Amino acid sequence: MTPIFDKLRQQKVLSFALLLFTLVLGIVIGSVINTGVKAERQSSAVAPDATPLTVPSPEPISNEFNKLTKKVEPSVVYIESDYLPKPGAKQSHKSDEDEDENDSPEAPKQKDPSELFRRFFGNSEPRAFRSEGSGTGFVVDRNGYILTNYHVVENADRIKVKLTGDEAEYRGRVVGFDKETDLAVLKVDAKRSLTPVQVGNSDAVQVGDWVIAIGSPFGLQATVTAGIISAQRTSRDLPGSSSFQNFLQTDAAINPGNSGGPLLNIRGEVIGVNTMIATRGGSYEGVGFALPSNIAAKIYNDIIRDGRVVRGSIGVTFKTESQVSTLEAFGLDHGVMVDVVADSGPAGKAGIQVDDIITGLNDRPVKDGPDLVNHVADMPIGSEATVTVDRNGKRLDFKVAIGERSQVWKGNPQITEYERKDSGPLPASNKTPAAGKFGITIQRLTEKERLDLSIEDKSGVKVVSVDPGSFADDIGMLDGDTILSINRMPVITPDDVMRLQAGFKPGQPIAVHVARSLSGGKHVQPQRLYLSGRLPSE
């Protein structure tokens, strides 16, 4: 009996194996046929003669531009300036069209009729409570000192600074500024050592040199553009520029928001501060101007030492128009004709008169008015200079003491007012407010308000008012909002908000859960949303 059972068992196993093999073979054949049919359909329906594209493994292409960009980017900062509304007054900051320009460096400024040359302060976006502007700056000292354009922070009520790669937002304090060169020095307390730029010598710059501009055009942070030095311009070449401003012209793309950003040479050294563009449409047209780094360095050094820029003066003014033709008529190819002599000023005391032509300073020829002003302004106050003049065809030499510009022109109300406004630290209103404070007035909810907002438990406090420019304003909190929780911690009474505020640290991320009633009648459900941001860093 046993052999028979064994035989039957073997037959069953064999049959099962045969059946299993048949099924597997059928599946394989079906898959091949199906795949072939699909492939045939796809190839015939789309592009049978096309070769699929392959993406290679990422291999960064190294060049000098990306090397120096990585080197300098950590030193470039993004600046936002807030302008809070003043009761009964217009907005305090100036637009590009409101820039005042001067004719003579020692005379009152005159309005520039040309709209071709513009500062490129970031576009101001109107908000319910305040307006904002943006620009760029760069770290020049590891202790948090930053150089930027004055028009980026002019009359700002609050200055916010963001460092590249740092989520925190810092409050900027103005150390001092100089409107003549459109420069300002800011200070942030980052609680760590920052990476300063390397400043180059702008006197070594030549037309045709490669340059790179880094900034935040239209608020787009860390934007890099490249070009060349197109020309070197003096103040007389550009309408609207001060006699203390000479510019490096570049075709590197710069736009609104690039103000105050660095212009770098191919070694990554800062050789200019992007300041102004020539445009008919308000944006990039291939002609930008940067203040040379040598001028910027001198202004910075004066500000950190004295809080303002002190310039020398001999007490004369001149007119720029018709100077060349007048000199030619007198047989001269250089010099400056005196238009006004300050009362009791150094030049007047030395004997210099109106219509004298200043041809030399310390045995060095004086080319024109800006040349004279720049050299006198840089001379130490109290030092003595030999001024050579042509008077009716005769050469005369005078020993003239260098005076401080603001003191020399103290009797002129226009110039002294100009000096008062254009140098020195900004008002104390720019001091950093205490971090961790939301800037809101709150009160308990009434039972009706709780019912209208569909709040079933006892949580929630009502926001009565939001201070303009406060942290609450920054994150979008509105009058009438109800705070339900802060960082997921329930809020039941106003004391809870005060207790939580006291425990938060500068730079800490905060998420506020609020309920907001919507217009539209009783059947419109209140909106629940999270408002978030980082507390200001002191």
C-alpha cells in the first residue's frame, strides 16, 4: 500500500508544480506584452525618435565671482526703516524727488531741477499705521558697526537690521551721519562678533575693472550683480551731487533697495558705497554711481571719533557757472573766482577779496571749486595754509588759518541751519525700545463678546489698541482682536499676557493665536489665525 500512496503523492506534487509554473509563465508573458503595448502606444502618441534627457550629478562650477560672494555675503545687511505717523503732520521721510541739492559747498543748497539722477531708497509701501523703506548696509567692525546711505535711515523712527543667515531682527541705532556724502553709521548689538568687510583703496580703481554689487533691490535680500567700472566722475559731472562727492560709475545692475550696499573689486574688497542711479524710469538703466571707499572711510572715522564730520573752511563761496569762460578771458586755465567772503572769516581776515581768483593752495594748483573745497575741508582746524590768488593779473600770497565750517558761517542762518541738520547723531527717538514688549493695550472680554466669538471656555483677552511700530503691529495684530494663547499657553486674563511677556527673551519666536470678528452679520464665523514673528533683538 505504501508504494501506491507515495506514487499518488508524487503525482499531486508534480501536478501542483506544473500548475504553478504555468501561472508564473502566463504572468511574465502578459507583463511583457502589456509593457510592449504601452511602449508602442506611448512612442507612437508622443515622440518616438526623442531621446530622454538625463540630469548629471551636481558638480559646482567654481569662479572668482562666487568665491568672493560667499566671502562677503555674511557682512551685508538688510535694513528696514519705519516712519510712524505724526499727529497733524505729513510723513517725515523724503522721497527721491524731494532730495535737496547744492550749488556751492559753502552756500545754501538749491533744488536740483533735473529728475534724471535719483537716490535709490527702497519703495515705501503704505500701511494702515506706518510707512516703510528698505535699503542695504555692510558691517565694517566686528562689534556691530554698519555703514550705509543716510537717505536709507533719514528721519526714521525705528531701524530694523537683518544679518545674512541670522533669523533674528536687530534694532539699529544711528551713531552719526553726514548728508553731504549721504553716509550714516549704524550700531547693532548682536551679542556676538560679526564679520566685517575688507575695505579697499578706491584710488587704485581703473575704468574697465570688474566689480560686483551686493544688496537688497526691491527687498530681495543678498542679490548679487556684476559689471565693470564705466567711468570715474567728479561732483561737477553729476547734477544733484555734493562737492564732497566723487563717484565711481558702474554698469552693475543696481535698483531701489541697493542703497548703502557695497561695490566690490575682484578681490572682494569694498571700493564703493552704492548711492545713486541715473534713470528716467526709476530703475536700472545701466548707469549707477558709488561713493569711493576712501571718502567713505574718512567720513566713518570722523563719525566714530566725533559723532559728526568736521570740515575746514576759509570762508569763501563761488559760483560754478561761467567759471571756465571767465578764466579763459583772463588768460587762466585753472582757478576759482571768489563770489562771497564771509564776514570775519579766515579769508577776509587774511585780505582775500571778492573777484580774486584763487589759483593755488600750499603751492599746489587749484583746478576748480570742488578741488579747492575738498582740500580745504580735509585740512586740520587751526592749521595755516598759503592761498595764492590772481588779482587784476598780479599774483598775491596770503596766509590763511583754517576754520571750522559751521563756525566760519555761523552768522549765516541758512548755512548754520544746514550744518545743524546735516551732521551729528539722530534724535533720541531712535533709541531701541525694550524688547519683549508687544505694544498693546488689553482688557477682559465681556460675556457678550465671548459669545459673539464662539469662545466656549474662559480664555481670551481683548486687544483695545495696537501701538504703531510695535511688535504686535509688525505681526499684523489689529485693534479688536482677541488673544486666545501665546506660544500655545492659554491666556485668560490680562495678567497672563504680562506674565508671559516678562518671560520672553529678545529674538525669541512668538506665535499668538487670535480670534478676529468679521463683518457680515451674525452668521459669519469669527476667524481664528496665528500671528507670528521674532521679538526684536536688543
